[in-house]
Amino acid sequence: MRIGIIGSGKIVQWCLETLHMTQENHCEAICVREQSRDKAMAYQQEFGINTLYTQYDDLLADQDLDIIYLGIPNHLHFSYAEKALSAGKNVICEKPFTSKYEETERLAMLAKDRRLFLFEAITTIYAANVLLLKEKLDQIGDIQFVQSNFSQFSSRYRDYVSGKVHPVFDPKMAGGALYDINIYNIHLSCFLFGAPDTIDYRCNKGFNGIDTSGVVILQYPEFISVCIGAKDSNGINQTTIQGTDGYLRLTGSANNATSVELVKGDEVQRWDKRQFPDHFMIDEMKAFHDIFSRKDFDACYTNLDHSLLVMKIADKARAQAAIPWD
């Protein structure tokens, strides 16, 4: 895939590193604000990017690009993705897909109507170890309880408590623990088990009403899936799935699954199916290339429907917790 990237933050750097590690994909162009030109020029030199733009319309007009990757703040995802799709461009959009379910629904309809590829860059559902975990579910008997924890103390948190609000803790920029970090746990639960019957979100809030940590409880017919996400503290990042015959453990956070363990009595089996353990975004980029190269719109739209489900849950959870939008 010939990719045009918009953005210059950390996620863009990770994306460029990932593309550099693969032969199938290459960043042909990057678009940044004028004040980020020097940073983009450094990316150009390091990763062999041909063209630098400072106007989004110019990037969208580039006929040499197969797909646009959006590595920009959460609250901009919808408008930039809509503009790209309206211009006839395929899109990879970073998580969370949008700020609200209705926005994701609008993008999905637009992509399907125009027969374009639209991917959410959510590493969880493409990770080799997550796929393996799903294969092993029938080995632990009847599932009784699921718990996922992704807690990572934010480098911006101390600024936040002192009154300096970065985007990740800004309600009007779709910040907060739910959208930034717990979204991976919700993706994992929905990927493994589908749609829950009910949801409940309880969270710790900061001075501006944003959720700095919280717990999403997804009630399924036979079990509960508990999703913990924190940006105000650290924890043991893992997922455990408890069954009547044993349990499965996914080590590492839901966005960077590092191994799978199956425990039945005194017997412990462990696997690591990652081909590229040095970078957590490799699996998803390879999956995007595979789907794109085969023109497999059915696979793309199946994953898009999954993202719609996750966004609906996140949207309801945010509203339930009365987290403000401004």
C-alpha cells in the first residue's frame, strides 16, 4: 500500500517504524501543520518519505496514494475521515474511531456506499496472540468470569492535576481513560464474545469531569467481562478468562498481547505467536495490506461492524458516566 500520513505525534512515529519494517507498505507522503514542518522533514529523511504537505487538501489530491492514515487527535477523526472518504480515498483511522457512535455510523455508511476501505487502527483484533486466545476458548469449559486490565500512568497526569490540561485529559478533545486506553479492553471482549446484554461504567473523575480511570462492566448471558482502564496509576496489564475447566491468560495489555497461557490444574502451557515482537503494530498493518490487496471488502466491513459495536458501547458508557463533551 502507498500510504499518506497526516499527523506528527508519537503514534505517527510508531506507524512509520512499522511501515519501515514491512516490504508491502510504504509512506509516500506526510501532511503536518506548518509549525511541525521540521519534525516532518526529519521523518522524511529517516523513513524515505517522498512528499511533505502542509495542507490536507493537497494530500487528498495526491493520486499516487492508495490510502490515508489518520494519526491525529481523537476529536478530529470524524471530520478528517469524512473528508478523505468524500474525496474517494481509502482510510486507516486511529482509535478511538470517532468521538461519538453516530459519527462512526456516518463514516461506515459513506465507506460502504462508495465501496472504499475504512479501517480502525486497533491492534487488538489483529494480534496473533489474541487470535490464538480465541482458538483456545473451548478448552476451559464454561466461561464464568473475564477481567482485562490496561493501566498505564500517563506522562501528562501530573500536569493535569496541577491544572495544565493536555488533549488526553480534555473532554472536548474526546480524551479520558475510556476512549484512550480502556477502548482496547472493550474491543477485546467484543472480539471474543460479541455484544453484551448490558453495560455499566463507573469511573474516577478529575476536576474537569474527565475520567482518569474506570471500570466497564459488560454483562453477558452466562458471565461478566470486567474492563479496567487507568491513566492515573499503573497496574498488572493482562486479561484472564476463567472457566469451569481452567483459565486462559493473555499477558500484556490488550493492545500489545505478549503471550497466551492455558492453565488446567497443575498443567501450564504457554505460547507466543508474534512474528514481530519488536513492534505491536505489525500484525494490523499486514492485515490491512492483505485485505486491501485482495480487495476483500467483506472482511473490511465485517471489522467495521465490530468497530461500530465497540463505539456504541463506549458512547453509552461515556453518557452513563455523564462525562462532559466541553
